[in-house]
Amino acid sequence: MKQTYLIILTALILASCGGDNKSVEDVIESGNLEQIKAKREQVNAEHDALSADLKALNQAVKKLDTTKNYALVTTFVAKDSLFNHYIELQGSVSTKENIIINAEYSGALQQVLVKEGQEVKKGQVLARIDEGGLGAQLAQLKAQESLSQTTYERQKRLWEQNIGSEIQYLQAETQYESNKSAVSQLESQLAKATVVAPFSGTIEEIMSDQGSNVSMGTPLMRIVSLSNMYIESEVPEKYLASIEKGTKVIADFPVINKKIDTEIRQVSNYINPNNRSFKIEVGVPNKDGLIKPNLTAKVVINDYTSENAFLIPQSVISENSEGNQYVYIATNINGSNEAEVHQSIIQTGKTQGDLVEILEGIKAGDHIIKEGARSVQEGQNVQILKQ
């Protein structure tokens, strides 16, 4: 019976070679579009005819062959499960509070009150620049302000009692306001001679030595805070619809072997035309201070979640001549683990590693063929191995 089956199959293959005897390679090399299309239709027709004939022959063999020499396969049962899809991006750690403090006053750097590596608080005095006598000028101006204030208040009381002239009252008021403005301006100028911390952080570097002459804009020291850290990364524009502020993220720092659960705190509204991407900022809690600026990071973003997804290995999926993807399902399983194979066209979704989400084509409880999926055929009888 098996010899008869082989003879019939050989005859079918030889018959399929009739018609246009040109090979596929010869037709392609001819460059003739009509011939190529015709050859494609011929190949598809031959494939469909062979598939139908093979199915009929398999059914005949199944009916007549009593030896039950079944192909051996393994299966797994389709179960719905939670599916989280992730995208992985590279990023770098930055901080909003990493600045160089420059001199805002010209003169000799009189005192440097901190050292490199020292922790400082916001508003703490870090250095002083020689103010060149501005303090004495300020004291003199304050005395003049005090006198003009007393004169103004006295003239005001007299004017309210209709004593004295209006011009005396207005002159006293003008003098007081002028002196008060001069004091305020000099205080503001003198404050620039005292260097204070703009925020709490660490003095990373002293750039100007005590006693050196500095001018406006001269770098004095760098201060860094590790409390407001973030990762900046670029995301391909195809993910624009699934990435938003608040999206959950795993921040992975391979160098220090640390992972942090966090979220996106800012999404850029600008798409870079050079690489078709947009920037995101991911907040990074840094309680232990291990995360430093410019540290390399991997951003793992959960861009899609399905609570009832079917996931199967990529290796069990095949594709037919029409471009449709399919799997083989074992049906009519009896007590001896003998089953019949049937093809099921599927629609796939997202991929994570070696697993593929199946949107259509399988249901819970289906026995999908795993080992042997590439060698079985529609309608074939198989023996399922116990696992």
C-alpha cells in the first residue's frame, strides 16, 4: 500500500511539471512581467492541486493502512494569560541641579568657606569676594536714609496740621525716597560679593582659589544635587500613541546592578526630523545616592497590556503561499493520544522575545502542535507524546 502511495505521488508531481517547462529562475531572468505573473499563477495552481491531492491521499491511507505508523508530536494547551509588552531604549542620567557658580562681583576672592565633596544647604554662604569699601558706603547711605525719613515724617505731620509749605513737604518726601532707593541698590550690589548655594547639594569642584582676583563671570565652583535625577531617552515616533506622561517604566542600571520602578514624567511635543524620534524624561528616585549624572541606563517601557492574551512560541508558526500565518492543532484526541491534525489560520499581534500574541485563530483549550509542527500536514494522523 505504501508503494502504491509513493507511485501515485510521483505521478502527480511529474504531471504538475507539464505546461510551461521554463524554470522559475529562467522566467525571472527574462524580465517579462506578464510571464512572471503567469508563472506565479501556474506555481500557485500546482501547489493548490498538490495540497488537495495530498489531503485526499492522506485520507485514503488513513482509511486503508491499519499499521498506524503515526508521526510523533508534542503539544501544549492554549491558555489565556496576562501579557505585558515592553520596549527597551538606551538613555543617560541627568540632573536639573548641576551648575557652575560664577562670580557676580569683581574683586579678590577673600574667603572660600567650603571644600570639594562637602554637602551644603540652600542659602549657605560658600565664599566671599572683597567688596572694596561698599560696606562703608552702605552704612553712610543708611544714615542719610534715616535722617531723610525723620525729616519727611516731621514735614508730613506739619503739613497735615496746615503748618509749613507744600514744597517743603514734597522735597522731604522726594529726598527720603531717593535715599531709600540708593540704599536698596547698594545692598543688592553688595549681596553679589557673598556667594551662596542656590540649592542643597554637594560641592563637586573648586575652580578659583582663595586670594585670587575674580571678575564677573569667573567660574568659582560646581555644585551638584542628586535629589532631582532623571533619565533622558529618545523614543521612535511609531510609539507616539502609546507613550504618555505617567506610563510605567523600569529603569535598569547595569553598571551598578540596580533596577527601579518609576514612570515617565515628561514627553516632548517635538519630533526630531533627523532621526524621527521624540524625547522623554523618566524620574529617578535616588535615596542611596548611587545613581550619578551621565550614568548609562536602559529604559524598559510597558507600552501595551492585554489581560487575556494567547501566547505561543514563534517556532510553531508557519506561513502559506498566500502569506497567511497558521498553526497546526491536534483534534479528536482519543484515549491512546492519537489525534488528527488540522491547520488553523491565525492573526498575530505583538512579539515579546520568542513569544507571539495570537489575536485570532485559536481558543482556550486548543492542543497546538509544538515538536513536529514543521513536518505534519493537514488531515494527518499523529501520536501525541506524553510530557
